[in-house]
Amino acid sequence: MRNLVVKWFLQSSSSFTCPYFSRSSPFLLSSRWYSVSAPRGNEEAETVVFPREGPGFSYGLHWALAAKGVLVKENAFRNLESSELQRKGAKIVDSLAGLPVYVRGSIVGGASEISKSQFGKLLKQVSNHISSISDVFVHDGAIGSSPKCDAKVRVISDSPSAVLSLSNVLWKTPTRAVSHDSCPLMVYVATSISPGVGDTVGLGAQGNKGFIAADIERSSLILCGKAFSDTNGIKEALASLSGPIISSRGGLPLSGSSGSIPSASKLSPGQAAYHFLAGYQNGKFLPAYSNGSSSIDLLELAKALLSKLQENEIPSFLINVNEGEKSVTGKNLVKLVESTLSKSIPQFEAKGGNLQGKYKSFLTGKFQDLPKEFSF
């Protein structure tokens, strides 16, 4: 980024003073002043060059964090590699499980576990706490494998260890993708905040391990204490937060690493038509045998598929080509497809989570009056 240049116009004084922007606050002028001599007489212009951006300091990032309530005291390090985080003191911590998870709002409705007022007070205290830390660590990532309908995420933490842990939960995303996203999820991590913060905002005593709080309306997640090491709790909260965003962008909010969908399973004709119809994404319908969108009515196309499968007794299978963040490709994909020739392939059955409810919500929002033969 080019140096910020300001023209100071001088008149008949022997000297003038100019402020410089403080690194500790990107929008406040420092109380320190520098004197610059200038000739008397005619009006002249002097050039003052502001400090260059460097490691731990970026005007754009400081402003972005300030907009989210975090004022950088000294440095803000963004998207450091694992080795860099470890040099900053990051350590791999033991995994925790079962920490309290409070969620305000729900995709399927229901009572909130934390009120709007409580979350607001908690967010203010956490933001103030992170603002008091000399070094802030930022990590940008995403939830979902498709850049067209994923949910971008920005983590703001007081600890490099927390960022190291959370970087393994999120997908990688291109540089500046979060900055250009219309509604990124914000994750605030306060590992060193007082254990009594939960009691202060009315959640009751939480102990020394910490807790997780999420607000779907605010698209915000707060991790206090050691909560960053409760991977399952974090995934649960992120799934609640990202679901509405992914759905609004035409995607189907599924957990790629949950093991909900078997690697290979057999489908009935009605199941095949149902899952085939779920291929509708981002305003287009892209069936497996075509690279282009279909000009045929999508529901009628699925009905025709059902009819052909039934009339000709064609067997159908569902192949899951995603294993967490990895995709099954090449020879491994061929082997997986060939495995469907075995008579021992089980009938499709999702495991865990409300997968059927997510499919139903997605399809009924796109199509009306699905045939009764269509089934999950």
C-alpha cells in the first residue's frame, strides 16, 4: 500500500506542528506532535509521509476491527501460518467437550438460551477485553466448500493458540474474501477474560473452563476461556449461525465432516428423484450428466427421472465424494463407484443431526407440491 501523503499549506509562521496517526487507535490522533521548520513569506507546501504498513499493522484491518468494536492497541496479525503462530507463542491444547453453549434464535424456532440484552453486554465486555490486549490475532475462513454459497468467517482473538485451533475448523478462503462479503460471521475469542464474565451478564457462574455464546441475528459467536478447544461445541454453534446464510445463497447447509451421509448407499426410485432435485443450486439446476443448466421445468425433470427408474427397474446409488475438507477424485472415485456393483451396499440412511429436516426445508422453499413418491 502506498504511503499516505498529506499536504500541509504553510503561511507566514516560522514553524508548524502536525499530528500523526497512533498505531494504538486507527481513528484517533496521537497527543504527540512534531515540529517542522518552514520558510517565512510566500505560501508553500510541505509533504508529510505517514509510516508504511508492515507486520502487525494495516490501516484497512484496523478500521475493519474498529467497526466491529475492537480497537487495536498495538498489533493485529492476520492469517498467520501455523509455524508463525507457534513463534508467537501458540500451543496445541487438550481438547475439551461439553462446555455450555448458549444460542439466541434458531433456524427452526424455539426459545433462546441467551437474551438479546445478555448477548449485547457480553459482546461489549469481550470486545473491550480484546482491545486491551497488545497483540490481536485475526483469521479469515469459511464454512462450506462452495465459494458461491458458503459463509465467510472472521476470527478475532486475544490468543495465537485459539487461532491455531480454529484454523483447523474453517475452510480456507481467498485473501480479502471476508472484507468483500456482505454478511460475514464474526467470532470473538477471549481466552484470558475473567471467568466471572458469564455471571456478570446474567448467565450464572460458568467455572474456569469457559462457555460458548452465539447470536444468529447478529451473526456473531463468542468463545470465552478455554471454549476454543471444544471443537464439537464450536461446530454446533457455527452450524446454527451459518445455516441461514448458506440457505439464502441457494446452498444446502450440511456438515461436511459429520459423517451424516455414507460414502456409498443404495437409493429407491423415490429417493433418487428427491436427491436429484436437491441438485438445484444458485438459481441453476446442474444434473450430473450435464455441464449446463436445464431449460426443462426442474420438478417435471425429476418426475420424469422417477418414472424412468420405476419403469426400467434401474438401480440408483448416492455417492458422497466429500470426506471432510478432502474430495474423492481420480482412482479413488472410480473404486467408490465400482463398489456399488456389490450386493452388500446398504440402503441410504442418514446418521445424526436433522439432515432430513434440512432437506425438507430446502426443497419445500424451492418447489411446491412434491409428489408423494419423493422421499428422503
